Amino acid sequence: MTILKSAFLFILIIMLIGCTEEVENGDKEMLQEKIDQFAEVEIKYDDSILDERQNIVVQKLYEAGKIIDELFLEQVYSKNFEIRDSLQKSDNEIDKLQLEYFNIMFGPWDRLDSDKPFIGLIEKPLGANFYPEDIAKEEFEQWIKEHPEDEKSFISEFTVIRRNKGKLIAIPYSEFYKEKLQQISKLLREAANYADNLSLKNYLNTRATGFETNDYYESDIAWMDLKNHLIEVVIGPYEVYEDGLFNYKAAFECFITIVDPEESKKLERFANYLIDIEKNLPYPDEMKNFDRGAESPIVVCNEVFCAGDSKSAQQTLAFNLPNDERVRKEKGSKKVMLKNIHEAKFDKLLYPIAAQVLDEEQLKYITFDAFFNHTLMHEISHGVGPAFIKVNGRDTEVKIELKEQYSKIEECKADILGIYTNIFMIEKDEYPKSLENELYCTFLAGIFRSVRFGVTSAHAIGNSIIYNYLLEFGGYEYDETNNRVKVNFDKIYEGVKSLANKVLILQATGDYEGTKALVEKYGIESESMKKLKDKLTDLPVDIKPIFQIGQQ
């Protein structure tokens, strides 16, 4: 009997070891598949066009950018540093793979898979690390209702909310992140000492002060006033996507780029169209916004380095800043196009996706120019439409009224108006008529680049709304037999115009419930979208930048 028991135990141990190895191998395979979703691309820039002092400026900015990565990591989750330290100390192969994916995702949640945890089992806090992890919307809103004097600081983009002796308090970024922000300010001032361009010197010094005072207005103005500069940099708290609770709190990010003067010159003419673009928008004239500043500089650059929010999971193609509506009213906004990132994404992502999902007869319409031009008008479209509005006689802003739905509908607005305004540019003879079909088809293929970012991504949700709405309208047609989709050129323009009208009116009226209903109806993975996405599993979802500056 003892011999039989021993034999049984021995067999059981062998089986358990085998099962453990099988589970570990499965985990390794799963993690490697996640990592392989990102195609490594070396992001190069020509440092020979910079003189010795300019290269020092770029190096100082790079050092500041690396701290921005740490700041954003802290904003995402309170235990991120603890998790990373544990993974870094481990020699386990699974832990090494987890660390690699953790660095891409800036945390233990998969941004491409509905924020599901790939390390541990804890769900991502809706308010990231901007609020107490256990806070509910109702508690926050009730506090403001009972303490209206706190509203301004509580909804500020630049405060974190914490509990203190049973109360909720707002702590300015300049205080909460003081140590890291002081390090960045020091580096910015050191960079400013080597900046011979006076407008760049002024931006770096005023932004250093902004980090210390928690007031970014002056430095946002200084950024808009950059002139004749070769180094285009923006650094600070901007986008509010990470705040899934209210879209109030801004995440830290950084872009360091080198201006392409020749390509920038080609796009200067579009900066003069802001008023005409606003007039042409398909919503009532009495709702239109002519109070934003008329300046709209457009700069084409090659990226040197990006950090923080701009680098988590998907890489940014372009940006339109600042987001402060006071600055936009006074100065307008600047559009920065990242040429080398566009080239990488077109080659590695967009065209291969189009080849899989688009009707083969329409593949001839997939072009880099259409891809680049849509991004341009997407960014310009962020700078038009409703901003400061009245709701029930009360002065307010679109982003305040639409709360956590704002980022989703704003990205939808920018994309649908990107199409609509590009057609307007054709009517103005800025583009050839031949570009029209290229714009429609290239954008349709691009939808499937964006929706692969996951249902929690504002860009993915915005694109889902467009796809499902235009499919219902008849502007897109899905061929179930061949599992491909195409543009109906006879219906697409009216469909685009119809959706643009709906989105603009929702924003102009601050209609939270209407916006939420639109998102819930159309911002989903519909049946045909899922079938088309399933064809793309062997293609990378995005690029993983290997920055030249980090290899030096």
C-alpha cells in the first residue's frame, strides 16, 4: 500500500510539474504575442543640421522627457513603481516579458484589450491615480454640490484629488509632483541658456516657471509665439484621456522634434482658412464659434523623442495644442505634424491593413498624401467648432458639460470634420479633385488602424462611431461574402455631413445624455467591424519607436 501511495504521489508530482510548465509556456507565448503587436521602428533625425549649442538643447530636453515618462507612470497608477521594481529585480522569463509589455502600456493593464490586467487581477481605477482609487462619481459630484467653493480647484486639469481626515482635497500638480517638476524646470532653464532663438528661450523659461507655479497660461502663449525655430518642443500636462472618471485631469507628455522648414512652408496657406472652415461647418450659424484666435500655425517636424501620455501604447501622428480655451480664444492653436511617424505608420500599418479589409477595386485610392492630409485637417478641426458655450443661461465649456464622454466625441468630431473639411479644400482648389476618392478610401482603411487600439481608446471609439454611422447611412458598404468593405461614393459625402451636424450640435448644446446615447449606439465593435478586425491578427497594431537619441 505504501509503495502504491508513493508511486501515485510521484506520478501526481510529475503531472503537476508538466501542468506548471504548460501554463508557463502558455503565459510566455501570450505575452510574446502581445509584444509582437508592436513593430519596432528606429525613429531617426538628422542631428547634423543642428549646431553644437542646439544639440545641447536637445539633449537637455531629452533628459527632461525621461522624467515626464516617470511622472506619467505615477499618474496612471499608485503602485506602478512598485510593480516595475519587482519585475526589474526578477530573473524569471515571464517577469521579463511582463516588464517589456508593462513599459509599452505604462502599467499592468492592456490598453489594447479593454484595460484588462496582464499582471495580477486588479481592475484599472477609472480615475487612474488622479483621484482616490475607491471614489465614485457621485461622491465627487456631491462634494462639489455641498462645497461649491471647491469646484474650480476640483475640476482643474492640474490638481489631484485626495482624502484627508475624512474630507476630499485638491492638491496642485506643482505641490504633488514637486520633486520631479523641479528637476524638469532645472533642465529647461539649462536648455534655455543654450537656446540662441529668443522665442524658444522664452518658452523654455516660462514653461519652467509654469511647472513651479501650476500656471501654464504664459508658457502656452510663448509656445504659440515660437518663430524661426528649428527645435519644436512641447512639454507639460495636456490631454485628459487617462482620466476615465470625468476627463478633467491632464496627463504629462512631451514631444521633442526638429522642424522641416520646406514641408512646413507648403502648409502655411491652410492657416488662413480657419474662419472660412468655421463658416462652412454644417450646423446653425448662431452656434458657430468665431471667438477663437485666428492664428493657426502649422509645422511639419520629424520626431526626436516623445514621452509620457503621448507614448503609451499607440504613437501620436500629430498634435494640436494648447488645449486651454483661453489661449485658443486669444491666439488660436498650433498643429504639429510628425512626418517620420506618418511614414512609419503608413508603411507598417495602414497599407497592409487596407490590403486586407478594403474592396480590391478601391486599393488604388490608398495614398500617403491622403493619409497625411487627413491628419492635418483632423488637427485643424480640433481648433474649430464649439468651445465656450451657454447651457441654461450658464457660461461653461463643452469639455466640462460632456465630462467623460468629451474625449470620445471630440476625437469623432475631429475625424469626421477632417473628411468634411478636406472636401472643402478641394472645392477651394487647394487639392486636386482626384484626391477626393483617395481621402474617403484611405480614411476608411485608417478606421481599422484606430479601432485596433481597443474600446477604451477615445480615438478608437470616435472611429467606431463614424464607421457604424456611415455603414447605417449607406456611405460604407460591407460585402459579407468576401468580408471586405468599400466606400459608396454616391452617398458618402451626405453621410459625413449628417454625422458632423449631429456631433457639432451635441457639443454646442452641451448635451451629455445625447452624447452618451450616440457613443453607446455607434461607438461599439459591430459585427462587420469584428469580422474585418479578425483578418488583421497577423499585422502589427502599432509601431514601437526605438529612438535614435536613446541609442547615442
